[in-house]
Amino acid sequence: MGHVFGGNVFAFLLICVLIPPSAGAALRNYTIAVPDGTTNHGDPDLLCMPPSWTDIFIFYAANYFAHAATVISRPGETTINSAVTIVSALLFPISGVVRGVSAIVSLAKFAKTDLETAARSGALCMVVRTKDWQPAAGDRIAWALLYTPQLTEQGK
């Protein structure tokens, strides 16, 4: 609903031609020919002309593309998945609602720590080394939380 209201305001400003008054200049009356339906809504500095079919088409096309371009991407999402999401938003505008609602419901902005923020937003990853990996000479881990289970003969 919010983007529709914003789009209507945008269309209103797009269709209306603002005529700024000159500072300190006296106003003069001019007679100009305007199409039927033109109004100034009681403001002599405003001239609103009725929209043509191209104005309406441009408004809706810009609104659809702006909506598709602002669909939330997920952490770690591939370019192909992002492209599919954008095309889905173009064809089915309601498809982006699920992503928006899940981002709001996660309350990631209100987490107390960076780790909790990442967990709530789905941006955690886990680096796991294989049982065959051995550190090279001189390798040093400056900081990390490591979990190194003791492998038994049965676990190998």
C-alpha cells in the first residue's frame, strides 16, 4: 500500500508542471491554450494537465520495475537466484512480500550482538575442515572458535 501511495504522489508531481514564482517580480496575466481538464487546484503557480495514455503507461512501468529492483535478496544468494527473484517480482508482484515479511519478523535489527544479528538474518556459515586436512608449516589461526572432535579408530 505504501509504494502505491508514493507512486501516486510521484505521478502527481510528474503530471503537474510547477511554475516557481520569480522573486520580487510582478505577476502578469497571459492567455494560453490548454487541453480540457487542465487545472491549477486554486494555486496560481501550479498548472496540472490531464495525463495521456503514455503518462499512465510510464507510471505503471516505472512502478513495476522499481518494485522488482527493490526486492530483498538473501545473504549468499547467487546471481541466478536473484535474477529469478526479480523476474518473479515482475510477473507476480506479490512474490516479494514473503521475503519482506520474513525480514521484518526476524527482528535482526534488534539483536544484541553481531552474531545474533547474523543468525536472525540467515547469514551464518560454517567452515569445516575434512579429516584429511593438515595445517601447513607456519599456519596460524589468530582468532576462531574451533571444534575439533577427537577421532577414534571407529570414527575415521
